[in-house]
Amino acid sequence: MSRAWLVCALLIGCFDKAKPDYDRCVERDQNYDVPGAYSACAAAVAMDPKSLSGLAAKKKLDGLQVLVDKLQAERVEKDARDQAIKRDEPPPPVATIAATAVLPAVVVAPFDGGMGGPYFIQATALATSGDAAGARAILEPRVFGSGKAASDEVGLLKSICKAQKDKSCLKVIASKYR
């Protein structure tokens, strides 16, 4: 059996390392994949240039070189045309929106915190949750400040001061809001 392998190796070339790449080259050439066929044939020649598949790949590579050069020239021409078109083309128009309707004016009046205003609501929420100090921090600047606070805010602060037994707070409220 070893004699058969020796004959096969010397005469027929059973150990052709370039065969898989050459087969891929032929397959890609049949599928009109010229760049793929060229690279597979080049790999076959690089793998074993003296084997049967390597020699066949070299022959096929010479024929494919003409096609690869032609494809490269076409690519360069196409890129040059695309660049010329981009240069000659005016920029796209900028979309603008024309005003078609007049919107009514919006009048924003400041909220003074009147009956059930946001300060009162926030202070009430804090007081009912057990945070009397937080409620006082919201109400005291309004009640003791230069302006007049709403009656519900004064009443809430007064009830918090009574619950905390703060006599000075109750005196200030009584003197300012008679």
C-alpha cells in the first residue's frame, strides 16, 4: 500500500495543497464573481505554485487579470462621474414653513396663592403627613412677610402654632391679622 501512495504522490500529485483554493476559484468564476475568483486563484498559486491545481490557477489568474483591470477602470470612471455630478449639482433647497395662522395672545396672570392656592395645598399636604416644620417653612414667609397672605394660609399657620404651643407665633399672627 505504501508503494501506491508513493506513486500517487510522485506522478499524480495526490497532495495538492492548492486544490481547495483552485476549486473555489472555478466555482466563483462560474458564478460571475470575478474579484472572488481572482483572490481564490491567487491563494491557490501562493499555496502550491508547482502542483497541477497551482499551475491551472496561474493560467486562470492570467485570464482573470484582464477582467479585474477592466472592472477597476470602470470603478474609477464611475467615481469620477459621481464626483462631477456632486460638484455640478446645486445644494438641495432648504425647507421653510410659511406662517398661515395667527395665534391668539396668551395672557399669563401671576397666581397670588388665594383660596386653596399652591402654597396652601403644599403646606396642607406637609402638615397632614406630619411635617409641621416643612409646612411652617412654606407659610411663614407669606404670612409674616410684607404682603398679606390668604386667610386659609393664615388659619393653617395658626393651627400649626397652636399645636406646637408657640405663643410668639400666635402673637405675631394676632397683631398682623386683626
